[in-house]
Amino acid sequence: MSTASMAYTYDYPRPAITVDCVVFGIDQTQCLQVLLIQRQLPPFIDQWALPGGFVRLDEALEQAARRELHEETGIKGLFLEQLQAYGRPERDPRGHTVTISFCALVNLWDYQIKAATDAKQARWWPMEQLPSLAFDHKMIVDDAISTLRTTIRHRPIGFELLPQKFTLTQLQRLYEIVLDRPFDKRNFRKKLLKLDILIALDEKETNVGHRAAQLYQFDQAKYTARRKTGFNFDL
């Protein structure tokens, strides 16, 4: 038997590893939402929680996060960004469990959610009306939104949250929702257009009860490049 295939015995017990997914979305009323599942199994049976679960022995962390998200909500194919670890020994009544959080941004209208496996329900909750959450998931959500609010000042967001074609008012509203503050319309647009990540379309809104605004879309190549290089979007 080769050394690589031999089993090892460890002197110290090892904590279990889980993953939890914080998925943010913007609905058609321009409200920031968080995807939650209602637990079907103990502990915290019937309570709401983040989609997630235990990492299998043959899985990488992101692979486990994608699997759990798909199994519990039906959503797949998201870009997941790893955030941080939570390891207080008392955070899980089943025993010492370390969880790794992941974050994703989505268009709500692009995905149909469906509860499965150990999730009784899956639904979107307004960020300002979250129910009591199981484990330390409230802390994980709070940390994720804090990270998002820092990220939005240094990397573009919106490609995952807005329709393919949108107005500058919609984009400004997105920033106001995430950062929870209003912005001066002229100043915001001046700084935003300076980033050179938008393409002005020869199209306007349709079926609106006000003066139709011009539509824009992201320049995907420049958007991707800006995500890598970053910027200082001082609002």
C-alpha cells in the first residue's frame, strides 16, 4: 500500500465544516431581498436560515456551496464569492462546526426557486423584514451586506442585479438601496459615466407614465476589467 493511500490517525478531534450562502436580489419594487429556506430538520426545525449544509469529504468549499444552494432552492449557475469563516464552538448545538460563507447577487426575475431536500420552504425576504434566523445566520447576513457596501465603492455591481437594459435612475436606485442613502442625481450620473462601463442605447423606456428615459446596458468587457482592477467610486 502506498503512503498516499494510507489512512491517518489524528490526535485531535476535528470540527465539522459547513457552507452557507447569502444570496441578494433586487425585486421589481427595487427592494433588496435575501434568499432564505425554512428548515425541515432539527436543530432549529421550522426556523428560517441561509441555504447551506455540510461539506462532503470529496468536495471543495465552493462545490459544496453550489450543491447545497441547488438542492435547497433549485438555483444553480451563480457566481459565488467566498467571504469569511465562523467558528465559535457554541454556534451549532450539534457540536463544533465551522461554516464558510459565500455571497451571490441575482436578478430575482431570472430564477424560479423551489424548496427541496431538508428545506420546507424557500423564499425571498426583504432585507428590512428578515425573520429570526437559525444559528448565527443573522450575523452572517449583516457581515455580507457590510462587505457588499464596501465592494460597491471599489468594484462595479449591477450586471447581476438589473435587467439587461436599464435606466440611469434604476442604477442609481440600486446604489441607494445597497448603501441605504440617497444621492444627488447630477453628481451620481457624472461620476458613474466617468467610469466608462456603460453603453448608451438608441432606445427608451416603454409603457411608462412619465417621460421615457434613455436605456443603457453594461459594456461587459469593460465591466469585467473594472471588477479586476477596481476603482474608487467616492460617493
